[in-house]
Amino acid sequence: MSRIEVIIVNYNAGDALVRCVESVLEQDEQLRLTVMDNASTDGSAEQLRQRFGQQADVTVVDSGGNPGFAGAVNMALHLSAGDTQDLSPDDYLLILNPDCEMRDGALASLVQALDREEEAALAAPLVVDAGGKALRGTLRRFPDPWKSFVTFTGLWRLGRRHTGFSGVDATEELPKKTSQAEAVSGACMLLKKSVFLAAGGMDEAYGLHCEDLDLMYRLRLMGKVCLFVPGAVVYHEQGVSSRSRPVWVHWQKHRGMQRFFQKFQAGEYSFPLRWLVIAGIWTRFALTLPMQLIRN
């Protein structure tokens, strides 16, 4: 039977954190769950300790501050470093947002998908809202300057007729069967643990946002693929942890966009074009910030 290590990074997720952990423990799989708490102030970590403190397979760890999402994931892996000596192909790592709830059989479906496809390193579910509708970003493409521009300006709507106007998000009907994908939702990712470690874990230079795309891109450079598994369903209550600091989160999102571009794509462009892309990223930040403040 597969051994699954689950990592949940928590920051002020409130009651959603307990529901998330409950949904994982209800999966019929052998697992060990670690919640890394990034200096929450809402009592969510204490609430979790009271609810699951007696269970040997649930550990709540204070990260000692807020090292960011990627930093907390790597820290959790470092704490379990002694278990990496006897890794097998059946060892998996589930990285899950604290505002997600796994539906029945979701984890088993993800495991089965990775078991069946040798070159696959990561599998992600169909991520839905409370009404069961697929959320934006469930299936997506790697961003580049053109795709990002098309997405931001709304020109992606032309992509239904002209593939040259395809944006970052998939606009076509989602596959009904497990399929290879450029990129998937980072809200719930099941990975082959040995491949994740070989890739170097998460890039801690990202504060929040785009670290998942960075990981998927590096996996592709290693010759590995991601899988979209619609038979696995996960509900995502978006934005629970970001509501208390919308400006910081929005800034981190665009900082992540800049890092992804500079790390993987900037070398393909001339110096003036590189700076034009970076200027475009921060222009987008300024133009969309008021809407983020209104929503929160």
C-alpha cells in the first residue's frame, strides 16, 4: 500500500483548516499528516491541536514565523528527512491548501493515476466551488508574456476560434478522463516524493503564488509530466487565508510572476523587451489592486 505524506501550510484558515484535515483523514489511504502553521493569529492551529492532538498520524508544527508557503513545505520535508533513506516508488507527497476539502475517493484516484503512468510526477484533481463548478486554474498553461497579455486583456475569448489567442487558463471543455496537462491547480497536488526531492523541493524565493507553476515547469524540464484527474474532486474555498492581507497577497502574486519570467523565460528576450514585460507585470498590479480591495 502506498505511503503518503500530507503537508498543509496554514495561515489563519479558521474553521476551514479542521474541515480540510477531516476530509484527508476520511480518505482510505495510509498517510501521515503535518500541518505547518505560519504564525497564525486566529486560533486555527490551537483548534486543530484540540481536535486531533491525540492522533499519532497528525502533527501540528509552528514554523517559527512565516517563511512563506514554499519555505514551510520544505521545512516539513526537512523534519521528516530521516524517512527519505528508504524511499520507494510508492511513496507520495500530498501538498494541500488549508481551505480545501477532499471528496470521497479523491486521494485514491490521484494515487491510481500516478501508479499507471510512469513518466508522471504530479497529479491534481478537478477543483470545484461550493456549487460543483470547476474553478479557474483547475487546468492551465504555463504563462508567457503573450499568454498573460491575452488573459489580462480578455483577448483569450478569441482563442475559441484562433489558437494564437489562447490564454493561460484552459477555455475548452475540461477532459472527462485523466489527461496530461502543462499545468494544473496548485491547491491540491499529489507528487511522487522521490521526484519532488530530486527536483530540489519548492523554490523558497517565492513568497506566495507561482511556486506551484515553478515546480511544474521544473518537472517538465526533467522530462516528467503532470496529470489532470477529473475523477478526483476537491472543493476549494478560495481566499480564506488571504482575506486579512489582500494587498500583500496581491503584491506577492505579481512578485511571483516576475520571478517565474526572469527564471525561465527572460533569456529569450532582448533587454528592452525584458523590462517591458516586467513593467507590464507591475502595471497589471496597479490596475487590479482596487478590485482586490473591493472584494475583500
